[in-house]
Amino acid sequence: MRRTGWTAVIRGGMLAALVCAAMLGAAAPVAAQGTTQGAAAAVAPVADPLPSWNEGAAKRAILDFVRATTDPAGAGFVPLPDRVATFDQDGTLWVEHPVYTQVLYAFARLRVLAETKPELKQAEPFRTVLSGDRDAIARLPLHALEKILAVTLTGMTVEAFQADVAQWLDTARDARWQRRYTELTYQPMQEVLAHLRANGFRTYIATGGGQDFVRVYAGTVYGIPPEQVVGTAGATSYGYDAAGRPVLTKEPKLLLDDNLAGKPEGIHLMIGRRPHAAFGNSTGDRQMLEYVGAGAGPRLAMLVLHDDAAREYAYGPALGLPDTEVGTFTPQLYEEAGRQGWTVISMKADWKRLFAFEP
Amino acid sequence: MRRTGWTAVIRGGMLAALVCAAMLGAAAPVAAQGTTQGAAAAVAPVADPLPSWNEGAAKRAILDFVRATTDPAGAGFVPLPDRVATFDQDGTLWVEHPVYTQVLYAFARLRVLAETKPELKQAEPFRTVLSGDRDAIARLPLHALEKILAVTLTGMTVEAFQADVAQWLDTARDARWQRRYTELTYQPMQEVLAHLRANGFRTYIATGGGQDFVRVYAGTVYGIPPEQVVGTAGATSYGYDAAGRPVLTKEPKLLLDDNLAGKPEGIHLMIGRRPHAAFGNSTGDRQMLEYVGAGAGPRLAMLVLHDDAAREYAYGPALGLPDTEVGTFTPQLYEEAGRQGWTVISMKADWKRLFAFEP
């Protein structure tokens, strides 16, 4: 049996330990570098659609792909309706360490829920999470975390969920940069999204995170509308409120596990055609890149490697980088990238600056 | 437990009886009328976006809705991204009687399958269907039909399925008009699709039929791309073929039952926003119309009533029309339409001509 969404790549209580670290700000802030690089970006020619990228194989691969697919006289021309690109979100479009933003939202929501449902304070695993006992939270088994996600992300109307997520995103700050999570998107990837769209591509998110969660901010943060967010999706149930108005209520039943093999499966379900470009950063994206790469004509498959502890985080364990349970980039994946002709993006070498808020 | 897709509104062996009627051409051809009406359409002013519609409340409702939602100075203006309209397919965009086209495809495919898998000829319920014994087929229980759909529509790659459906659609002919099924689309509804799109609406199909089945022809027949077809969807499984190439295989596991309450649920899953217009023709569309109608601002909700035995079929049982198991329009639905302000389209009174192939 496959595990659910992110939990598929997370073992036991490791996630909980990371959650604690994130909640308590244990990840010490590291002064953002790249001021010089930011200045370099500022003097880049206006015509450069990717000013936050250093010159190199990765930047060249993107520009070459767009040129090849949009040249009507070229052999690689792709008609407009087929110009589809899919992007993993956590770790590819925005920061995923020390832990996924949605898990932090679920923990925050549990604390709010406990105010009106005091029985949660007595029942496990909620009592443990609410206790703030880091060691105990770290020992929580996987099914306990799934129970927390089920309780905190379901049972309300889709509109109530959207409003609650929007409010949390507006007030919560990450421990390292003290910024809204929605500010922690990678400027180089925003430029890729914009460049692809300027050339007729429709950009989709294909995330192991919750489809409804990501939809709340995908429009304002990435310019990606709700119908172009493919994610791990739970069922909703249609019914009527006290006034007899139709409502859709979020249910704790999994419809689509959009991770690993679930990514190409979700792409088929939601899009119904094979994308020409795909971007990821972990083993959860492998099958999506394989699927995209196996199509005819020009295909662009890229993986972001987090090798920049100074400006963001460094994790692999590919290339000897520290191992991680969140966004694992294994040596096997690195090897497959080489074999398949996928481009690995070095955050450290390829990106001039990481965030729009950097000088 | 809800039944699957169409089968939710079909009782027991009734569907099988109808299938037999369709296969054997028992529905006697009726000479298409409306030649005069066709001529009238030809002299309609070019500026009329709905030339196949007679003047009346239904045509007016469509034109008024489009005017209201696209007038930037009006109170009912709808921004471009929110211009979404959903259309049921069977009975709303094309002919569904005497039985759904996809069921005929499944029966045809069973005959082909039996050539390479002779064991099917010995096993029930396949033996019964292959026997051609109308009475025996009519007595098949519901789960037998579901078994037939599972066997015939799964187990192949999505590409193989697409190719097979396309070939069948190209060669099969309906018993009454002796036309390809893809020619049996309603010209008045094609004009509604075009008029909405010309005014910035994105047109989606929301069908109880198979999502992958409808996607095969939605592009050429309706101008609707695969990502805008929401339908009853089965799982696929990602794997590799003998050459190691990634493939998606269709599995006999239901992901989305896109009928009744499943329509708004499917719309939320696939689109993530509430449409401003919805079109249906049966009880299977009720919840979709309720959901669409309950939103703020101008909303258009319409139901096609098949009251034209001469040019197509007549069934209800609303308004005393003959009862049916396929595309049931109950008196309760008719009553709700009046109460909710939905517009009922009378095929007989509102449509000048039905098909593009009519003179």
C-alpha cells in the first residue's frame, strides 16, 4: 500500500521532529548572502527573461527548450494546446525545509480546534501535539500524523477552509526569515513560470501537498488558477446547510495521492495530456519526470538540488549532502537524471538570488 | 452506497434491454422534420449567435446572461478567470437514447475481446451478452453490467484505449440516423458553446460518462480540450512496458463518480471554482444546477427537455412524457426548476433544428 502524499517519503516520527524544529524556530537564521548577485541581476539586460539565473547549462536548457517548442519552422514546434508544463511545489517553487508549510498549518489549526473541542486535549495523538513536548511529538507514529491531518483539514465547507488558510497565511511567519510563507518562493522559478506563460505554455502545479490548500494562494503567489493545481486531494461531499443552501464539505477520504507514481496518474486525471516540461526536486517527482521525458519531441525535465546551506538549505543525500526526510534527493535519482538527460539545477551555482525580497 | 456514474439512475436489467434495442436497431427511424426550420435558420441574420434557436424565453435567457456577465459597467460583470460554464454531455450536448453511446462501445469491445480471450465466451455475464439473446441480456443484473464495463474499459494503456475508441467512433453508426455518433450533437448547443467561448467563458463538460471516453472526441466534436472534461473517472496505474518506457494503465477502480452529487464534487476537484452557468437534462444534473445557481451574481441554469419524438425522442416522465431509465426528467425536477428559476429548454419549441447535418 502506498502512503499518503508526503507521508510516502517520511518515516515514522521524523516528520514530527522536524515540525517541532520549525515551530520552535530551531533552524537558526542564516544571513542571506547574494547581495552582489542581486546587484548583478539588476544590471542584466531587460531582454533576459531569466535575470535571476546565472549563465550555465540549466539556464540554457530552459531558453533552448522554449525556443525549440515555439519556433513554427522548427522540427520541435509544439502547438499551443499541447504547451503544458508541470511544477512540483514544495522545494521546487518554494521553501520546504525544515518541514512542509501545510503541516505547520495543520498543527496551528489543531490548537484552534482544541479551543472549541476541549475533548481533543484529552485524546491522543492530539494531546501530545498540544502539549508542545518535542520529544513526545517526535515519537508519534505515522498514523498519528495522518489522524491529525484528517481532523484538522476536513469537516468544514470548502469556503470555510479557504478562508481559514488565507487568514493563517496572512499572519503566520517562518522561523528563519520571519516572512510570510508565501514570500518564500524562488524568484528564479517565478521567472521560469512567467517565461513559459509568455510563450503560450499553461503552467500547472503537481504537488504532493493538498490540492485545496495550494489553490488558496497559487493564484496570487504564482499566477496559477485553481483548475491548474493538481495535488493530493480528498473527497468532498455535497449537501445542504441549515438554510438549505448547497455546500461542499471536505471529507477525510483520499481521492488522489499525488506523489511518486501518483503524479503522472494525477496529471492524466486532471489534465489528460502529457506535459512537455516538468520541474521537481525529490524522489517524489521521479515518475513525473520519467513520464514527461518519455514523450516525443522536445521535453524539458529539471530537478532543483538544494545545495546552498548559506542562502537556504542543503540536503540530498545526493552528492554527499546531508540526508533528509523532507524532499529527499537520492544518489539514485541523481544517477537517473544523468542517464535520462534531465538537468539538475544547483541552487548554489545556478541561482543569482533566491527570493524577491532580497536586495 | 451510491451507484457508479450512469448506473446510479438505472435500475437492474433495464439498461441491458435498451442496449439490445439500440444494437438491433429496434428504435425505428423517424424521418427528420424541420426542413422548413432549417431554411429559416439559413436566413437568420449573421449577427445572431444562436441561429438554430427559436425566439423565446430560453434563447433570451442565454443572450441576457452573456450580456450581463460581460458588461464591464454592469453589476453582474464576471471577470474573465471566473467565466466557467459546465455542460452535461449525454442528452444535453448529444443524443443519449435509446442508450448511452459508451455502453454500445463497451458491448462492441466485448465482442472484439472475446476473439483473443475465448474464455470470455464461457464466463457469465459475457457469454450472455455475446449470445445476442435479447431476453437474457435484458435480465442481467446491475453488477453484471458493471463487470462488463470493468472488463472492456480497463487493462490497457490510456493510449491504446484512446486509439480503440477513436477507431470505433469512426466506424460505428447509430441505428436511427445511420450516422456516426459524433454527428448526433445538438446544433443549438454547439452554438451556445461557441457563443460563451466568444465571450471569454471556458466551457467544460461535466458528464456521468467516462472521462477518458469523452476526452477522445470532445476536442474535435465540441472544441473542448481534455483538461476541460470532467467525467466519471477510473484510476490509472503508472508502470513500465517491456521496453522500460513509462505507461499509464487503466484500472477497474473508481476515482470519481461524476453523477448526481458527484457532479459538483467533481467540479470542485477538477476546476476548483463554482461555474456561472450549467446545462443538463436529467436528475443526474440536479445537484450541479443547484450548486451553480447558489452562487452570487448572474447564474444561468438550464435543462433540456426531450419532448420531440418526431425529430428525436420524447421522455420525462415530466409533463406526462414517457418514462425512461436513461436521462430521467422527473416531475420533481421540473417543479424544482420552476422554483429555482432554472430555464427548461423545450427541444420541440426552442430548437429550430437539431443537427448540423439537417438541411
